[in-house]
Amino acid sequence: MGYATLISGEGKLERGKGPIRTGVTAILPRGLSEMNDPVFAGDFSLNGNGEMTGSAWVDESGFLEGPIVLTNTHSVGVARDAVIAWRLAHGGPDAEGFAWSLPVVAETWDGWLNDVDGFHVKPDHVAHAIETAHGGAIEEGSIGGGTGMICYEFKGGTGTASRVVDLADKSTDSTARPARITVGVLVQANCGRRPQLTIRGLPIGKEIPGSVYKQEETGSIIIVVATDAPLMPHQLKRLARRASLGLARTGSVSGNGSGDLFIAFSTANPHAADSSPPTRTIETMPNDLMDPLFTATVEATEEAIINALVDNHDMIGRDGHRVPALPHDRLREIFQRANPTHSE
């Protein structure tokens, strides 16, 4: 994952000038060097008051080609065009440089803090996010596309979490080793009203009253699920659906005004989209073994959303709008009161 974070200016909104609280995030399923090797993918819309370009072709083809880019609502167009331009400048979407691409770009709205109509995300920012993408640990909170986002009326944004699953071999071979599968989740969290926020089953939002600005659900969340399990597109769509349950655990009801769009992909089966030779041999796994992956997706989604809240800070944006971070001391106090025997 790579990102560009744009923060500048303060005070009264001047369209085109700021204040700026926005950015862009790029997710490269196979990394930069294997950008042009598509991955099997499936997507799911829990509530469609949002945008994820390229999803029709993901549904039709079963493949995700190129990066997934996340940004603010009014920068979807420039981000989409920038991905195409970057790929053409670096050899094109395929080995022949064929000039055809339907990038996946998704959005959430950051206009409470950001000059969202100022179009501050530029092609260079998208290129920077792609070119600086790396594996391993990443920053969370107010970074990249999540910079100006608000979650349950606390400061939200980018969050990640993962789970490792050992799938036992059910054969009679006593020497067979379990298959080790990883499921990772990244969210751009901009959804929910404060009274809804639930952590560990506790009504955290109701326990922390304060200034709120939403009278109805108007936020959104983008959830990206990645795995190295050898899943087919229909199975990845099933995985993407399970992100809904992780979101629900944090209190969301996916309101009418919320754009809750999810995509899942698998890094298994490299070169499955190659046209030569004309037939391909791929690895798969049975549906009967997917329950642990469903559990991992639900748990990692829930944790990623909480991480976007916890690993964050207060932010003041346009017109002096202030969004507080989730207060750690109050959170610990609520946990301690609910479970006095717990040391944390």
C-alpha cells in the first residue's frame, strides 16, 4: 500500500484554496513489479450511495486489473484518469502496451473537514501513492484517502487488520501439514453516527457524549479484503459480503445515505489471466473449508475500523470544524467498568 496525504491551510473555506484535508491511497495486490498481473476478485455493495469505478468489469470478468485507489468523492475522476495515465507511461496495462484500462477507484466524502470542491488531489499524488507502495506495516488513521474522514463522529480514516488461519487437512494422511492462509483488511472509514458506535459489544458512542453534527447517516466506508487463499471470483464475492458483519459489529446499520462498497481479491494463481497458453491450470479450495476465512474477514474488518479510530488524533478543518479523536482514557474507563477483573 502507498499513499499521499494532503494537509494545509486553516480557517474559512475558500473554494480552490482550502483548507485541505484529503489524500489518496493505492493498494497494489501483487506489488509494483507485478502490477500487470491481474488477480481474481469479487465485489459487493451493501448500500450503493457511493462509487467504485471498474466494478462492473470485476463482476463480469472475475479479475481485478491494476491498483485499487481510494480518495475523496470529488476526486474519483482525476484519480481514475491518473491511474490510466500512469500505466500508459510505464508500458500499458498489458505486455503489449494495449491502451485499455478500467481502474477501480472508490471514494468516501471528506467535505466536513476538506475543501472537497477544490479538486486538490492531482495526478502526481496518485502516481506518488502507486510508486511508494510497500508491504509490511503501514500508518493508520488520518493518512492517504482517509485523511479527512470521520467515523461515528470521531476522527476516522484508514485502518487495517489481519488474521492468520491454519486450515487442517481432513485427509487420512497423518503427515499432511495444515495450509496457512492470511486474510487482511483495509478500510477507509467515514461512516456512522456517534450513538451507534459499539466496541466489544459495549455502547461506546452513547457513553461518550459530545458535539455531534449528523442527524442521519450520510457517511460511507470502503472495505478491501485481501487473501492468499486460492479462491475463485464467486468465493471472493462471498468473502466481500462477510465484511458487512464486521462493520455491523461496530454498530453500523448501513443507512440510506451510506456508500458501503467492498472488494475482495486473492493473490494466489499468478498469471491466471494470461492468454498463452490458451488453457490455464489453477489452484482452488472447496467451499466447505471457507468458514474460517469468513470468521477471519469479520474479525479483521471489525478490528480495522476500530484501529482507524484508535490510531488517530483530533483534527480541525474548514471553517474551524473540529472532529475529536476517540479518547483512549474514556475507552479504557468504559472497558474497566464493564469488566473490573480485566487489567486493561
